[in-house]
Amino acid sequence: MTRPLTLAFVLGLALVAPASADGGKDNLKRYCTGDATTYCGGLDPAGEEMKACFTLPS
């Protein structure tokens, strides 16, 4: 239960953070790198598995 709440919080922060000229990639790196390393560390950052790791279950 903690993982989905943490991811939702971090993704929410990324959405409210001002977007940079590159579409917000800098903000995603700044705010989500720790969670990506913690929860999805063994995955390719550009792969579909990383996207799935950050997708909240429905």
C-alpha cells in the first residue's frame, strides 16, 4: 500500500512542478530519480518496463 501512495505523491508533484522547455524531463529527473532507483532500479529507464513500474494499478 505504501508504494502506490508514494508513487502517486511523487507523480503529483511532477505534475504541479513548472514544466521546462524540454517538456518537463528535467522535472521528472529531479523529482522521480530516487523513486525510480528504489522501486525500479533494475529496469531500463527508456523501456516499457519502467513506464509500467510507474503506472498505478487500476
